[in-house]
Amino acid sequence: MLRRSPAARRERAARKAAPGPLRDLLTAPGPGPDTALRDLPLLAVDIETTGLDATTDRVLSVGWVPVDGGRIDLGGAGGHVVSDAGEVGRSATVHGLTDDALARGIPLEEVVAALLGALAGRVLLAHFARIETEFLGAACRRLWGAGLPLEVVDTFELERRALGGGWDAASDPGALRLWTARARYGLPVYRAHEALTDALACAELYLAQRAALEARTPETTTTLRHVVA
């Protein structure tokens, strides 16, 4: 079966989506596939969840920070704890969120709506982005009746490419973790598993990776279609 283009997948999802923030995002213009990496407007996103299965686990918090060219825009950063996520259970030992913290949050619909608004005109940036795309897609289907087809720049895949010499090269998964990758670039250590902090950590890693790519092949203009996951 012929695979639809990213634009076609967005158009199809927009037709299915109920009026609201999802449809607004899907119909908003975004960067073209030939946009140079140095000019690409991104939104670094991190999601904390109760587990890794988007069909059974729940979103607990979301954090994001814009990246414009070579600059991280902390003024556009945001993040929220989800109030209707239920009990955190054993996952609290990972992310440190308690049931009391969730009670002070806001509903998932408002959290995802705020994130979708921040994503307008940008490409999602994440480390091991499958978590973000699967949980966001599941939330959008529940809330507005359609998925969230996204083009994504994944710092996990960028690091795999840097270490292994190609997208499909085998690498030690531990060597590709966010904090291990950051250490290779001399980036500072932050407290892990806090959504906004992890989004910032991903943004910083991306800028370090991009600088390394440009130093390695300065004559090459890397575009979105060459780095999208």
C-alpha cells in the first residue's frame, strides 16, 4: 500500500478531527521539507507517564520549550501536571510526582490543548520521540477524534547516527540515553524525569548535536527531510 505523504496524513486527520485545537494545529502552515536545519522552528517536548504503553498508561505531566534556530526561547517554555491522571502508583519512584501534586494540576484536555497551541508552525523535538508521539496521538484520538501525524526530530536517532554512522546502525541502547548523550557533549547534569527540565535538556542536546554535525560536514545543508524520524 502506498504510504501517504506527511501533508496528506495531516489533511486526512484534520478532516476527521472535531473543531478545536487539534484541527487548528493540523490546518496551520508548518515548515517545508526543504527548511534548513539551522532555520527550523522546533518545540522540544517531554512527557512523563505512568508507564510505556499508550493504550493503558496515563500522561502525568508535559513540558515544552521552543528552539528557534540556534536559540532556546525560555520565554516560550511551558509545562503542566495533569489533574485527571488517576493515581500515580509505583511510577512515582521514577518521576517524583505524587497524587497531591496531580490534584493541583489541570485536566488533560487543557494540557494537550496548550501544547498543541505551542506546536503551531513548529516541528516536535524529543528524545526517543515514540513516547511523545504515541501518548499525544492517543490523547488526541480520545479528545478530538483523530490522531496527531507529526514530523519529528528525534535526538535519540541523531545520536544513533553520530555514533553508528547511519540511521540503521546498531548501537548500545544505554549509550543513546538522554543523559549519557549529554555527557558526551559536556552538558550539565540536571534532575531527570521532570518534564520541563527534560524538555530543556533535549533542546540543549539538539543544539550540541547540530553544532557537531555542522562542524563535521560544513558544506552540507541538512534539511528537515534528512533528519525527520
